[in-house]
Amino acid sequence: MATQRWVFSFVVLFAGILCAAAVYLPAVASAQASTQLNPFFGADLTLELSPLYPRPGETVRVTARSILVDLSSATLEWLENGKKVAGGVGVTFVDAKAGALGTETTVTAMVFEDGIEVRRESARIHPTELELLWESNSYVPPFFRGRALPSAGTTLSLEAIPRLKRGDGSSVPDTEITFTWRRNGYVVQEVSGRGASKVTLESPSLFGVDTITVEARTSDGLFESAASVRIPSVEPRLVLYEKHPLFGVMYHNAIPPRSFRPEIETSFTAVPYFAEALADNDGRLVYEWRVNGNPIANDPARPNSITINARGSSGLALIELALSHATNLFLNSFGSWTVTLDSGEGGGGFFTNTIQ
């Protein structure tokens, strides 16, 4: 009798489990099916800005991206500072105009399903400016209007000038900005850091080209900007000038490859543009002069200057100059100039050199 009761209880219990399973399993299956059929469940939404660091007044394209949802068939609505500016099926981007320095523009994208908002994302546009200045420590003559270009063996001086303004109109000081310097995409850790707006780097290698990038951002991430410059290495260039007895070197008038000088005796000075040197007569520079193929001695105090006298010669002078460096084996330059001087009474002898 006890055995019959136990068997009966087991049958009742098993039947109850089957009934509960019959009710629960369809509910679970129904919930799973609903999740699979709703593509917006847990949908991701990101906004991308182009350009990434807009300047004041620049047009910014804001694009919506999603990995899980096909936005091209979804209904989107766009707001700019709370005002609707665009919307519709597949409207995945909108153009906004950055304001002045210190202003903020908020662009919001909303995704709808059956008229119900299922996802929203906002992007804030803070216009910034970042200027990148640079020059080399290579040699250029006085009053040179251009930039000192880098050659092998020289160094680069760079300065980032950020213009980041808060909403109250105050500028963010350099001491509150973190500067990240990169050479050809790689971080130069030793010069990067907070307040590191001025740095010194090695110049590109011989015939090389470096891309230098600086990124500036505040610690709160509210402001950030970037600037980049492509810097090629150049070969030093020899330029010849007349050295006037009263006015000195005539830097405003370089001697062309072929020229005529009405004087019988003329002094010339060579300037080694972009060479690794502190001055044109730097003791590390080695000048080797030739006139019509003959080596010409120069003054050790002014090795880059030469004086030639055409009296008694044909007046035609082929001036050649080779430049090298005592320690920088990559520095080599050559120049040649054909100069016709007044030979006085005429003749066919050699030119003479007078050291001055």
C-alpha cells in the first residue's frame, strides 16, 4: 500500500513538472524570438567628426555609425543645439558649422523605430586652432627672409602655439595642455608631456623626409587639436656674392652662373646656406677654391672669401669652390661661376689672388 502511494505521488509530481515546462518554455522561446526580430535591442550608435579637429567657422560633417544596425534603412533625426536640422530614412550624416573660439555646438542623432526613439547620441564641437612653427639651426646670412632649412647634422626647433578658449573667453595656458610629439607616426616620449610646447629634434637624415605631428589636449578632454608638417632634408647650397670695399658683402645681389664685372680686381664671398655652422667662416668648414683649375690659397681668418686680379690676363675666370666639414661627413657642396673681369691692357696670363 505504501508502495502504491509513493508511485502515485511520483506520477503526480512528474506530471506537474511537465505542465510547468509546457508553460515556461514557450515563454522563453517567445522572448528569444522577440529579441532576434528587434534589430535595435542593445543597438550601438557612434558619431564621427570630419575634420576631427575643426577650426572656427569650418564646416564639420557628423556621421552616424553602427555595427549592429543598418542605419541606411533606419529613420534618423538630427538636432543642432536642440533644433532639428535634418531627418528621414537613411539620413546618416549632417553638416554643421563650427562657431568661434570658445563656443560649443552640440549635434545629436536619434534613431527611431515605429515612431519611438530607441537610441540617441551627441557630439560636441569645440573649435580650436594649433599653429606649428619650425626652423633649423643651420646657417643663413643676415637679413635672410626665408626659413633656415635642415641639412644632415643640424637640429630642428619646433614650437606649437595652441589657441584653446573656454566658454568664458579665457585661454587655456600651455601649462594645462599635454603635448604629444610624433615623428613619422611614432611618439617621441622624451620631449612629450604637459606644457611641452617647445622642443628640439634631430633633423631628417641625408635626403630624408620626416613628418612631425603634435597633438594638444586638455586633461579633461574638452579641448584637443593637432597639427602636422612634412620636413625634408636639403643639401647645403653655396651662393657667391661680391664683397664691396665700402659696403661689405652685397647680400642683395648674388653672382649668377655667368656674369661680367667691370673691375680689374674683385673680392668674392661664398655663403654656405643651410650648412651645419655657426657662421660662414666657422672653423669646422673647409673651403677649397680653384680659379681656372688652379688651387687658390685663402685667408685662414676668412676662408670663404677670395680676391682675384685680372690684370694682364684674358679676364675670363672659372671660379670653383668645394665645401666640406671637419666632423660632419655628410656635408658636401660644390659651386662654380664663370666671371668675366676687365683685364686692363689685356693678356693671356693667369689670375692672381690677393688675400685680404
